[in-house]
Amino acid sequence: NVEFLQCLNQTHHSKRWSKSREKLDFRKFASHLVRRVFGYIATKADHEMLNASSNRHLKGDGLEVMTQAMMINLQNLMLHNVDSSSDQVTWREEKLFAYCYNIVFRAGYLSLYGNEAFDSKTSQEKAKEKDRAESEALYDEFRKYDQLFPRLAYGVLPPKKRREATKLLEYFWNVLSVQKLKGRDNISRWIWDVQEGKDNAGVKEDMITRYMFVLLWASQGNTGPSSFWLLLFLMKHPEAMRSVKEEIDKAVRESGQEVKPGGPLVKMSREMLMKTPILDSAVEETLRLTAAPLLTRAVLQDMTLKMADGRQYFIRQGDRVALFPYSAIQMDPEIHPDPRSFKYDRFLNPDGSKKTDFYKAGNKVKYYTMPWGSGASMCPGRFFATNELKQFAFLMLLYFEFELINPNEEIPEIDYSRYGFGTMQPDRDLQFRYRRRY
Ligand code: HEM
């Protein structure tokens, strides 16, 4: 694995890799997994359709719409129950992982799958309240599935737990059914284009509904845990916290807005989010340390993998090759000195611009961190995901002071049973407290 990635990182790797690409296929393995875990039968057109919709709606200009939706939903969830009157700025205490995962999951879900519809009979406030309640219930069930997931994916879930997983799937298929989605407001184009594309291609409605849960899983399983690590690293590194906070306050000032008690909520555009290189670097560093996907490919034809050091491996049709960039790249001390430490400015040049030059044995490394995977199956939500993390951190820092109850508490270990499934989760939670700044 390490050597294979080193082979990818060779200066003249591109030809060799694209040749391998025809012989190494991610779809075969992915469709096997989604069938077993999500009861969804993949079609050949899935990948193209998803890519087309993602290119249109999860990056570039399409992201502006998603950013606005995310902002509204985050504010609804984060600010509704926090007292803003200046004489009553009380601390609230919560568990950090539970808090971050809950808020980011629910805001992401509402932004992609839409809000409760409101009309003359349902006031906007009532609709918002319903959004909060409904997304909370969905989150609770999602976490149950999340906890069963690794053993489900490995096929080692005992029968009782398997029945629980089946029940949960039925719950999601009910809540996310195409019929129910049709009754919602602000459903994202990303979801809707995929739904329509499948419908036009003659895919049965219950299979489309199952796909809706596959997408919920792919889109909401990683951002919550990542946002936890980001806040935790900031709290454990006061200099990082200070630098990011200053950057955010400046971005708000430069946009001509002011946060004050009882004042209007801050409007955040994608443009504002593009002026935060320090936060970008902190996010990248967080993902380097905590995103550990295992990238599995099916071998379609016999082939020889040539390594950087000249060694060759013969792999057979029917074999599987798995890459684990976490250990091969992200934790490589030559590419990232002192790789276990969080350095918020690791991805910054001295002039404050984004750093992309990393070296190994004197050669520039093209893949220096791979939280999103690579090649054809690279995460299509990566721009939106980065935005989500930044928006959440932005609002936390803008509206709240927050700190660990025990500032000396060690950063928890990762839960190794989830190794290979995207962003790692901690093996325990930590208490923190927050209160409004204004
Ligand atoms: C921090 C957050 C996230 C991380 C670390 C992450 C990481 C990944 C990784 C590693 C893969 C598999 C790549 C491979 O096998 O080569 C993937 C796939 C995927 N991700 Fe993400 N992801 C995140 C958030 C999101 C979001 C927010 C969305 C959607 C809005 C999303 C949508 C997807 C989809 C649909 C796939 C499957 C792609 C396919 O089958 O071609 N992800 N993600």
C-alpha cells in the first residue's frame, strides 16, 4: 500500500496510473458494498449521474445556493435556544462530539433534503420548529445505524443487531421516501436532479428512495465527526484559535456587517468563506489527522504494479487492492514533519497563501493528503463539505466563546474499529461549555 502510493507520487506517475485505472475499478466493490449494507442495487448510470449533479450543484456557483441554505439551517439550530440578552449570558455545558455531530448532521440534512413546507396555515416559526424536531429524530436513528455500520460492512453483525439494522433502514426509507421529499420546501438541486434522473431512467420509486439513504449516509457520516476534531484542535491550541478568530472577525468587518446583541444575524456569502486561508489550513490539517478512508479497487485484469523502487508485484484478476493514504501519506514524517501534531499553519506559506509544495526524498509530492480519496471515485461533496466545516466553525467562533471543561484533558484516541471508513471518531467524548459572545 505504502509503495503503491509512492508509485502514484512519482513525478512521472500519471501515465502509469491512468493505465492502471482501466484495470482497477472501484465500482465493482462499491456496488457490492451498497447492496449488502444499504439494500440498494446500483445501476451503470449511477456514477455519471451523481457526478453531473455534483459538478453542477456542489461546487462553483452552485455552491452559493448550498452555502446560503446551510447558513440558515445552522443558525436555526445553533442560535434558537441561546439567550442573547446581555444580562443573561450563561454557560451551557454539552458533550463536544455529540454537540458537533448533531448540529452539523442536522443542518447538512436540512440543506440537502429540504425544509418543512410552510403556507398560510403553518407559520415560518412553526415550520422551523418542526425542522428542528424532525431532524433531531432522524439524527438519533442515524447515530444508531452509524454505530452498527463497521460491523455491518464487514458482514460480522450478530443476528439481533442485523434485525435492528433492517428496522433502521425501513425507518430511513419511510422518512426519505420520494413521496415525502416531494412535499418539502428548498430541497437541493443536488438531490433533486439525481431523483429526477433516476425517475426518467425508469428506476422504480422504492429503489430511488433507497438511494436517497445511500446519499444521506455518504453526505452526513463524515462532516459531523470532522467538525468535532476541528473544534477540539482549536481549543487545545490557543494560538490557532486566536488566529482563526481574528481572521473571522476581520472577514465579517470587511463585509460591512457587525454582530451585536439583538442585531440581525450575520449573512455569510461564499465570497467571505474564500477569504479565510488560516481556517482553510486548520480544516486541511484536521482532515489530514483524522480522515482515514480505505480506498478499495477490484482488479479487472491481471496486471503488474510497478513500485517506485523498481520492485514489481503481479496481481490477478479478481484480487482486490486497497490503498490507505492515512498511514502511507498523511502520517509520513518525511512529507509532514512531526505528523501526529496538529499544526494549524501546516498548509500555509509564509506569505499567508495556501501551501501545496510538499516533498519526499527531494521530490515534490502530488498527493500530500487524501481525505477525499482519489481518481474516479473521489468525494464529489468535498467542496460543500469543506464549506460546511468552515461555516460551522465560523458561527461558533463568531457567536460563542467556548472551552473545554477540563482544559488539560488529553485528546482522545480514535476508535480503531472504524479504521478505513472515512473520518475517524473518538473513543470517548469530552465535556465543553459555550456562551454567547454578544
Ligand atoms: C469531511 C467530510 C467528508 C469526507 C472526509 C468524505 C470522504 C469521502 C471519501 C474518502 C469517499 C470515497 C472515495 C473513494 O472511494 O475513492 C467519499 C465518497 C463520497 N462522498 Fe464524501 N466525504 C465527506 C463529505 C461529503 C459530503 C458533504 C457529501 C455530499 C454532499 C459527500 C458525498 C459523497 C458521495 C456521494 C460519495 C460516493 C462517490 C461515488 O460513489 O462516486 N461526501 N467521500
